[in-house]
Amino acid sequence: QVQLVESGGGLVQPGGSLRLSCATRGIIFGTSAVGWYRQAPGRQPELVASFTDESTTMYEDSVKGRFTLSRVNDKVYLQMNALKPEDTAIYYCNWKNWWGQGTQVVVSS
């Protein structure tokens, strides 16, 4: 059974950092992209970053140079630096049709 559990969200000031974690169970890395989406209030979900295979990463343009995707064993991490108010959203871990419950990130002074 596939399970994705996110953690690490919170309130941070602009310019600050957060590290999101996605604890996975039952997924097979490399068979389909695994990554992070976000959904801000009133907006459509957007792909933030993903592993397109076991080691290749891709990033949405607005987060390039600020966010870094990594993986250690069955955990996928999203290191977010230089956060901006427009990064405020619920962040979801995704693999195929499976989604985690989301973790909220609020960037505000």
C-alpha cells in the first residue's frame, strides 16, 4: 500500500528557510516521477519540483536556485531557502495517483 506523509511546514518570515519531508512507503523510485506540488488559495495546483527518474530533478522556474530536492532512502526532502510570500501554499507530495495530506507553508512578516 502506498503512503505519503508530509511534514515540516510552518510559518516563516520572508527570506527564511524550511525543509519539507515526505516519508514514503510502497513506492518504487524511478518508475514514475515523485515530487512536490503546491496549491495556494484560489489557485490551481502547480508542480514545484520532482525527481523525473531516480536522480534527475526538475524545478518550476520561480523556485530554481532557491529550492533543492533530495532523497535519502524512502524520504524525499524539499529544502526551501530565500522564501517569499508568494511561496505560501499547501505543499503536497505526489507519486502517480497518490497524494499526501499536505503541509502548510506560510511566508509572512
